[in-house]
Amino acid sequence: MVSDDVHLSRFALTALLEQSDEVHVVGSSDTSVDALELAELHRPDVVIVSFEGADDGVMAVAEKVAALPGCRSLLLATAFTRSVVRQAFTGGVNGMVRRSAPPRRFFDAIHRVHQGERVFDAELTVAALGNENCPLTLRELSVLEYVARGDAVVEIAARLHLSEGTVRNYLSSVVAKLGARNRIDALRIARASYWI
């Protein structure tokens, strides 16, 4: 299944996929809400989600699709920020491919994701996950990034599928590891160190 809010891009991507004898497109959508509904209805093996890095709703849909039995999600974008790669990696998204990838690599990613592998470009992953001297775990960084966006504990818990108590524990750990006075100070330290 293909999800892309740009009609021409969605049409071109669907046409490219259907040229392969091994791929059958069961549907396409132009909104993330429709994508989730279609995925729940048709349960495609792989849902390709176009993502431009600014819409948290798209990432949330990719995570929910990946959690559906028998479904996997593959993000397709022009560029990925470190925080997006971290969020996708920790949120259970099955793979990420750049739009600039050659079709052969794109099809290879689809097949590998379908077979149960997680496919993240090595260069992207190293850049996103390789935070020099950062004492925080990926999950702690994810929690802190949501704090940076202004989310409350209850919102962070819902986004990361955690209990509120677990989120508070992560925040306490972040504050302690960074030697911060509070979560706002921890956020300041993490930003100054370019960890988020």
C-alpha cells in the first residue's frame, strides 16, 4: 500500500511498484488517517509512507501500521533528521529509504522489510544514532525530544506507548545522567551538546 499526500507522487510511486511482477498494490491514500484505515482493512504486507519530516501524524501512523499483525511500514523521504531516524528506530518502524535511492535499492528495501528485516540506511543510522559522549539511551532521547516539543507526560506516554510512570522514570534518569536541575535544564544541556 502507498500513502503520499502529493497526488502525482503517489500515482508515480504506485505505477513504479506495479511494474514489478512480485509487487501488487492493494491501495493508496492521500492522508495518514486514510492510510491507517486502509492498512487495518486490507492488512498489506508493506505500507510505504511518504514523509517529509514535519508531520508527527505521519510518523505516528507508520508506527501504528508497524504494530498491526502482518503489516510492516517503510518510510520514504527526501531527507531524514537525526531525531526522525531515532524516533522511527525506537518506534518500531521497519525501514527508511531516501527518495534519491535507485529503484533497485527501493525494491530491495521493500523485499527485505517484507521478509522481517529492519532496513535503515547505514549512513543515516550512524549519523542519527551516533551521539558522541551522550550518556542517554535512545528511548531517553526520544522522551526528551517530546519534552522539547512541549508535550506533557501523558502525551509522551501515549505517543511512545508507555505508562506515564515509565515516562517520569525516563525523565528522572535523564536529569540524573546529565547532572541537570530539572527536565528544562536537561533539555538545555542536550540541545547545547547537539544530542537533540
